[in-house]
Amino acid sequence: MNYLNMSESAQRRDCRDRELTELYCEIYDNLRQRRVKNLRRVALNIALTTGAPPYHVGYDRACVVVSHLLRDDTGFSLKSTVNQEMWADLTAKVKCLMSSGKMSMSQAVTLVLEQCRASRFFLTEQHAWVIIKRTLSRMNIRRPYGRVA
């Protein structure tokens, strides 16, 4: 992938996609050896809940959303519950860093985005399948991934 021509958010998404796909493949291979039923779905759920990727959001967007959530966590509506969980996770880490009184919000956001990992992949199953299929196709890897539902 040519990172010179990609935006910051595109680079973050590409990194997230590769990390998710690699984790899924590793878990899939491990579970296949154990002859687990519903292998694809189980492997995907484990990958989504145990993966710890970096947050795949830009600094500017993070500052806007976190500042709104720090002021009033009920007044800022987010469409997806997965996005709500991600922003709540990120905001909690920023709030924890700010509670010591030695960091401003922007410094805390920078630190969390650069050095902290998310608690999990904040993706729906359907979106994760699309990502895995596309990434495996780009990597030219033939793996049975099928349909989830």
C-alpha cells in the first residue's frame, strides 16, 4: 500500500483492516485445529472482542467529540451503538488522564491516540466481514470466510 498518497484516516483504516484480518486468520487456524463448530462466526467474535487496535480516528474529530462528551455525555447523539461505545471508551481514558490535573484535554487526546490501544475492535459483525473479505482478496489469500448470518 502506498502510504504517501493516503490521508491519515485512510492509513488508520488500512492498519485496522490488516490487524483485524491477521488476528482473524490466526484465531481461525487455531480453532480449526480444535474442530470448533460455527468456526467462522466464533473466530470473528473472538477477534472483535479480544483485539486491541489503536483508535482509528483523527485528532481533530477526537477533540470535537471528546469535548462534547466531557461536557455533556447525553447531549451528543451518535448513530451507531458501536460508535457510542468507542467514543465512551476513548473519553474515559482521556478523562482519567485529565483527572490528575497535569494534562489538558488536547494533550490527553494526543496521548491516548498515539500510545493507548482500544479495548476491542469497535465494528459490527457485518462490517468486519466486509473488511476481512476485502483485505484477504487484496492479499490474494484464499480462505473460506463465507457468510455469517
